[in-house]
Amino acid sequence: MKKIDAHLHLAKVIAGYCTRGESRAAGNGKVAWANGDTYQLIPEGMGDDCFLAETALKLMDENEVERAVLMEGSLYGFQNAYYLDVMRRYPDRFCPTVSVDPFMTGHMAVLDRFLGREGFRSAKFEVSSGGGLMGANDPFVLSGPRMMEIFKLVESYHGTVTIDMGDFDMDSHQPAAMARVASRCPNLKIVLCHLLAPKHAFHKEWIAALEMLRQDNVWFDVSSVPKILAPDAYPYPDAVSHLLEAKKIVGGKRLMWGTDAPFALTHDSYEHLADYLMGAGAFSEDELADLYYNNANEVYFSS
């Protein structure tokens, strides 16, 4: 079955910045943070100090993944220039996203350059209080004037904005704010990452958030759900159960498969993350086609 990986990261230079301070590659796929934390960010053998397009393409080709959406993330550091290079070299394989810190004084000019002159279709904001913008800045309201100016710009380019709000116990987790954004920007395509990061301890809140965000211009990628629901193990029955619940609430046309590679590959293989939904017997062939390909094609690759 052909696929689009709706959530994949590349990193030519690792230079993250969040609540842990700055990050740098520490060799053998590990990352070291200014606060002293060190962990495996890239699986061994997939890049000593980077995760490049050619490595991703090999994984994609081995698993019938036709294209991928390149996400920005504070764990890796912004990759805007590298993503532009990758888009130019592999225009039929990747949809890049642009990201900025909204508290950078020139952030609108950077966004306008990539969405206008350079032809990007999407912007990504990792806002989580742990590994994102609200770890590097004081908490801010996602539907406030600063972010609304950004959302309106992306909407003016008929683009997509992707938001990782983090976990339910973080200040960054603002489903009500994103519901307001969806209403105020009806022509903006909005994707919320990781199926809102479901946790058993916040199951009622997760259901309520999905119901609140059941809007015509809102989608959800399901990347990293198996990792988030650890110790759920392949073939991930707990993850499949959560996807079925989400399908009942928002509909199968609103869900997009993705892996969150390379970090997710420190938990399991790309092959397992690519096929666990196909073997679950929980989705029809048409639903799988939407989940794996059609929905992401509409959101990220269609004008």
C-alpha cells in the first residue's frame, strides 16, 4: 500500500533549543543538552551526528512510502535552509515545513520568504512546554494576536499549519485555543500532531479535546502514538484502540499516518511503525488508503 509519511524529521546540523538549553550532536546518534541530559536521538547506524534525506529515502523506499512531510522541531533545531535544499533536490518526494520563533523580531519576514518566494506550503510550530517554544519562552496563547498574525499569513498563502501542543499537563496544550483559530481562519488547513498525545490518565480530556476540534479544517497526524502509549508493544493494540476511538469522533478522513522518525525509531523499527495499522484488522481498505495516503495528499500536497 502506497504511503505518505505525514510526520518525519531531518537534521543536517543538530542545534536544538528548549527548556534544557541548547543541544548539540554527541556522536553515535546521541544528543547532548546544556543541562547535562544526553540521550539517543537517532538510531545507531542511521547517522552519527545528523539524519539526512538520503537515509530517510532508503527507509521510505523499503516501506512503500512515496513521499514525506518534513517537520521542524526544537529537539533538532530549525532546518529551514536544509529543507529548502532537500525540496529542490527531491521535489517529488518531500513537502517541507518552515518554522520560526514567534518572539524573534523578524519572524514574519522569514515566514513570508519561505511561504512566498521559496514556495513552501506549510509551517510547523513545536510549541510544547517541554521540548518546544514554550520551553524556550514564557507560555503564550495560541489564539492570541502574535500567533494569529502568523496563522493569517499562512492562510493567505492557502497553506497548512501544523502544531505540536505537547502533553495534556502542559501549558502549551490548548485545544480550545486551536478550536478558536480554526473558526477564525476557515481557509487555513490545521494539523495537530500525535493525535493530541493521548494518555490514559487524561482519557476524558482527550475525548473532549477531539470533540472540540471536530472542524472541517482540522486534521490529526497519528505519529508517535505507539511511543506515547508505551509500554504498548508491536503490533500496538492500545494505539490501534485509540485510533478507532478518534475515528468515531472526528472521522477517518481527518487522520494521517506518520512515524516521527528518527526519534521514534529509537523505540521501534520504521517497518513496524509503517505496517502496524495494516495488520490490525480494524480498518477497511478504503480507510487505510485515506489514513496512509489520501488525507495527507489532500492536506500537504494539493494546491
